[in-house]
Amino acid sequence: MSSIPAEYAARRSVRLSFYFWIAFVMAAYVFGGFSLAALQRYLTNDPKTMPPVVHLHGITFISWMTLLMVQTWLINVKNVALHRSLGTFGIALATAVIFTGSLISLLGFSGAGAGKSPFYYDLVYLSFMALIGFGFLFTLAIRQVRNPENHRRLILLATIPLLPPGINRTYQVLFQLDYLPVVATYATMAAIATAILVHDWRKTGKLGFASKIGAAVVFGQILLHFPITRSETFHQFSHFVTGLVYYR
């Protein structure tokens, strides 16, 4: 009987970690951005319909962000057994995110072009870098599963390249923008990555392997965006890849 108050007190004393709040911020941009965009379409009676693959991608993406928060919360409450059990599901879900993300990117740009949208190349770059960055860092995270510190940092940093669609929509709707807020979106991504790096430095006195690799991917994407998207080689590559797809 005496153990009951102790267990209850332990649960009451649980403090949500830095990692949970980072996951919460990222999820807020995703959930908030897509919810605001959906609300805007409803209020403006936008008749545009979405193909099934868009809904499938939305379900997998939202599921990934939800799982990310659940997994960080489970570590906070020290339920490591359930956290590990959900890990296998997480691998399958991450694979689905990459697969549906690839489909939605190719199908989304197959009928578009630079003539229809001035942000065509920016969107193509963001889409490809999301898949490459997430896929690469998530693979490293799985390989570092026996090193919890590296694993959790890589999972969080892997999610950052997936955020632009949610961040873009958040700023576009809130501030009624008629353009793609690339600079603001990258500033937000950089701020999240920097917060992880600062936390790593304050906790260990140095930047670990995971933080360095993750930072290289996130900041590398940011620094290379404008040089790559303004190059003729990338323009030709974009049209070649998206031109391979036919969907109706």
C-alpha cells in the first residue's frame, strides 16, 4: 500500500522534456498550417477537390507527427518498453511517409510548370529535399537506435525537412500572403535546428555526431536553395523528372 503514493507522486512529478516541446512546436506548424488552409478553402467555397493520394499522404504525415509526440512523451514517463514496441510501427510509418511523399510530389508537379507558378522550382526543391533529408537522417537514426541520445536527435532533425508545407501554409493564411514565404519558412526551420544544437551544447559541452550530421542536412538545404533552384541544370532536371508522370 505504501508504494501507491510513491508511484502517484512519481507520475505527478513528470516533467516534459526539451525534446517533447520541440516535437510539439513542429507538430503545431503541421497541424495548424493544414487546418488553416482547409478552413480557408471552406470559408471561400473553394470547389477544388483533392485526389485520393493527397488524403493518403495527409493521413500518413499527420500520423508521423502524432507518433513523434507520443514517442517523446513515452520517454518522459519512462515507458521505454512501449516506446520500443512502437518503434517497428514507426519504421513502417516513416517508409509510408517517404512513399506517399514521393507520389504527391511527382503527381503534384506533373501538370505544372514554371509558366503556371513562379515558385515552381522552389516547390520542387523543397519536395525533393524533404524526401532526401528525411530519408537519410531517419536511416541514420535507425542505425543509432542503441544510442538513445543520437537516436532522438536524429529523429527530430530528420523531421525538420518535412515541415515546409505546414510552415508555408501557416504563414500564408495567417498573414494573407499571395507568395511562397521561402525565407520565413527557412528561418523557422533554422530556429528549430538551432534550438536542438544549443540544447546539445549546453547539455554535453559539445556538438555530437547526430547534431553535426543533422545540422549539415538542414542548413545545407537552406544555403543551397537559391543557387540550385536558379540553375538551368536543376530546371532541366525538374522538368525531366516531373515529365515522366501522367495522372488524371
